[in-house]
Amino acid sequence: MGRVFEKRKHKIFARNAKLSKMFTRIGKEIAIAVKIAGPLPQNNLRLKQAMQNAKGCGMPKDRVEAAIKRSFNKDVKDYEEVLYEAFAPYGVALLIETATDNTTRTVANMRMHLNRGNGTLSTSGSVSFLFERKGLFKFPKNNHDLEELELELIDFGLIEIMEDDGNVFIYSSFEDFGKMSKALEDKGIETSSAELVREPLNVVELTEEQETEIHTLIEKIEEDEDVNSVYHNMG
């Protein structure tokens, strides 16, 4: 009984830690968006998407409002978005998106995580060309007809549409992210998440043991408070 309780407690702790990390990430995104284009979501697409993402992951409304208010606090440091390019073992490329109020701390942490995982921090431009930026939108399938949606959205930058586990995933080009967001809104489709992602142009095939080693490194990097997302080109 005690062992079952401990396992359950560990799962709850892991879920709460993941949720807390997500809330922190969205809070930073809200702060950055407000600094760039103000606190009104109707005039600020980035803020609007961040607020939709907050709603989609169950972030309390008061935390969203608090994140917006903190953006006006002169004592709060501004967040800077920094992209780190790196190589993990076996030639796997990594792109690490961060939002930080202390770049000295962040770059030191990235070097530490990579060194411990036998990876290396690389120079700007050495990895990013291996990936393509795309918009990714997610919403419940409900009664949507995917073939019909594909025809309706192709003129708004649609690259790919798919269904998985009761959700619809739509990829758009990076340039058409705003246009696709507006098209979905006009159709009355409320997304549970909308973000810019980085898709590898080619992948590196690894053994199961090698993949486990790389995933362990990525998990350590993702645990860092300054890290928003980590992208890789493993097959």
C-alpha cells in the first residue's frame, strides 16, 4: 500500500511540476507580449495567443491578470528571448529557446547541462538552418470535417492538417501564422494552443540506447527555469 501511495504521489508531483513550468513559460510570454504591443489582446496578437494558451492548459485567470500587471512594474526585469544552438552526442542538433532576465546565468547553465550530457554549445547559425519555423495550432476535433477544413484554410498558409487523440493539429508557414490565427478565429474555432515551432528538415537515426541518452540530456535542459522549448532532429 505504501509503495502504491509513493508512486501516486510521485506522479502527482511530476504533473504539478510540469504544470508549474508551463504556467511560468506562459507568464513570461505574456510579459514579453505586453512589453512589445501593450495589454489589449484585441490589438496584440501575441498576447491574445498567449492568453488562449493559458486557458487551454488551465492556467487560472488571476495568474494571467497578474502576469499582465507585472509587466508594468518598473522593478521587474525585462525578459530577453535568446536562442541557443547546440550539438548533443551522435551529431544530434539542438535548438534551445529561452526567455531570461539574466543572459549570463542562462548561457552558463546551458554550457553546464550540455557538458554534463557530452554535448557542446555551438555558434549562432550553425544549427538553425537545419530547422524550419512553422505555426502549430491545436484544437478539439469535435464535429470538424478535416477535408473541408483543409480546403477552407489552404489559402491562409495551411501546410498540413492531421488528427490525433481527438485533437486537430494544423501547421502553417511561419509567415502566415497571423493570417491562419485570424482565419481560425473567423471560423469560430477556439484553439487550445497556438505557437511557433521548429521542425527538422532532416533527421538523425539513432539506436534505442542513444535516443535514451539524448532524451535524458534534453530533459535536464528543459528543467532549467529559463528554457521554454528544446527542439531536436532525432528520427
